[in-house]
Amino acid sequence: MRRVLALALPCALLLCGPVAAIADNPVPPVATTGAATDVTQTGATLAGTVDPKGAATTYHLEYGTSDSYGLATPEKSAGSGTGAANVSAVVTGLTNATTYHYRIVATNPAGVARGADRTFATTSPPRAPAVSTGGTRGTQPTSTTLTGSLDPRGAPTTFHFEYGTSTRYGASTPDQSAAGSGRRTVTAALTGLSANTKYHYRLVATNATGTARGGDHSITTLRAPSGISLEGATPNPAIWSGSVTLTGRVSGSGVGGTPLAVERQDFPFSGPVWVPRTFSAAGDGSFRVTVGPLWSTARLRVVSRTTIRVASPTVDVGNRVRVGVRRTGGTRARAGLTGVISPAVPQAVVSVQRLTRFGRWISVQRSGVQAASGNRSRYTITIARPRRASSLRVVVLPNDAGAHLRGVSRELGVRGRGRR
């Protein structure tokens, strides 16, 4: 009878099937280390999963500043079910700005399971932001963009740039916001500045802990020339190997002291343009500059040596040949004249002119020229001596296609035929 009743009891009332097998033959748990959350300066929540594998299981988390750990959370029950279950533990009393190692450890009658090592870093205590004033971008006569480097150091931060024409600044850009940790570049645009003016500036940032100020930097805005006028070129034409003086004015904003240059192109104006002279305008933008020596007809203009470039109109400066004259030999009836011409003008025509009593110059003799040393030509002319004392001069027509203009010698007095 007992035997029959025992066979009739349901299996659920007896230790049989898979459950009985687990109880009789438990297996070690499975532990997986999870991520750390809610990390602060002194604490964090450490998590993971535990699969008890059907046996009563406990767990704790080991942690410390190395993978030797040294600290552990209190032991907690993970139950005796099957399948991974989420578990966690809060750790406190940590050191700020420190990296910690941790792992989960689970234990049941069959053994111990340890999760993989993981790390987290506690946060730093609040500090004033770190700032560094940087350079500028896109500077123009009335605008520029200021730059700097900012680390909010994990706290909500506002920043702006102070600026002005001295280290007292006096103006600032609107506040901007930044957060998080790590250096980043910050910028602010300035407008409404004065041309050719030196401005000081610095970056300033503030959070709940304090205010940090970057070092002072400076920037000079660009000049804003709008044009260059040439008021004259004196003398024009110039004598061969002589100089010419250009006068004019730079117009625009911030043009006092504008750096300038003379650009020159010599006859026949097919060669390169070159710069024989650099100089600066006066405080009011005016200038006066001498250019030379000039060896032929030249084309000149004045240009600015600024980021915003302007130029004057060109002016053509003629170049007269240089004519020397002196008496040579001569008799009571005839007078001799000779001289050299610079530069050499092989095709030149030489004309001796006499001043009449009516104040007019008339030609009395013409001739050609002969070659002379040192890029010169020479002439020798004998003329009939005038009846009375007169003034003579020599005029040379160079006939060199415009490279040079006619030159005139000094006046030379000669005696008339009636005087000894």
C-alpha cells in the first residue's frame, strides 16, 4: 500500500527532474561587470549582471585605485534563479580626480565568478576656468575677430573679450556660454573700430568658482586709403640725369604715415615697372618725394604699400638732353662753339641760336654731332660773328623717337665784328 501511494504522488512534491539535478549538481554563477554611472567627485554607482545558475548566489563589487582593488561593497543576494539579473552598488568616500578600477564578484556553492576589470574617473572639484588670449582673424580697417582658448573645467561658464585703445579696455563683447571640460577655441567679432588704430584686448571667463583673465594682446587695424592724388611733378621735363619731385596726398581713413612707393617705367614703356623709392606720407596724408636720376622720359606713379592698395594716376616726365657749350678758337670775323651732349644722341641736330634785339631767338647755324666717350655726343660749330655783341645758345634736337626732349645750353655772350 505504501508503495502504491508513493508512486501516486505528483513529481512536484518530490525532488526530481531538472530542479533536483541543479540542487544536487550546482554550477558556478556568471558575473559581468557593467558601466559606472552617477560619477561624482567622491562616489559612483557600479553595476553589472549576475546569473545564479539556479543556486543561491551572493555578489559584491571590488574596487580600488589599481587592479589589486583592496576595497569591496557589502555582500548582497543575487537570488537563485536562472538568467542574468541586473545588480548594482553605490560606493562613496572616493578621492576626486582619481581613476578607479572595479569588477563584480559572484559566489554560489559551486564556485566564484569574477567579471572583467573596468575603470572610471571621479570628477575634479570646481575650479575657475582656464583661459588664454589668442590672435585675431580677418582684420580690416574697422573690424576684426578676436580668438582665445577656454577650458570651462566642467562648470557652466560665461566668457567675453575686453578691448579698448589702452590696457584699461573700457568695452567688452557680449557674454557667451560654454560648458564641459577641455580646451576649445572661442571667438568674438568686433566692428565699428577706427582705421589704423592700436587696440588692446583679453579673454575673460567666469564660473561659480571664480574669474580668469587672459594676457593682454594688441592688434592694429588696417589703414583705409581710398585714393592718391598727384598735385605735380617738378620740374617737368627734367634735365638728363636730374631728379623730379612728386607732391600729392593720400585720402581715406587712418592714412597718416601711410607707407608708399614710387613705381617707375622708363621709355619706351615696354619694360618692367620697378620701384626706385619707398617712403611714408606725413601725418595728414600729404607727401613730397624726389625721384632720380632720370636717364630718359619716364612714367611715374605713387602706390600704397598697404593691405588695401590704392594708386595715383601716372605722370609722364620728359627728359631733356644736357647740352654743354664753350668758346673755341675764333677770329674777328668768326666765332667757334663746342660742347658735349649727354646722353649720346647720334641722330641729333645742333642749332646755334642768337637773341635778337626784339627778344627773339633765331637760328644762325646748324650741324650734326660726332661720337664722344662715355655715352656722350660732341659738336663743334663755327659761325659768322654778329655785327654787334650778342647772346648765343645751342639747341639740340635729339631725334631719338621721344626718349629725350630738346636740350638748351646756357647763354653765351660773344663780341661783334666791330670790336677787337
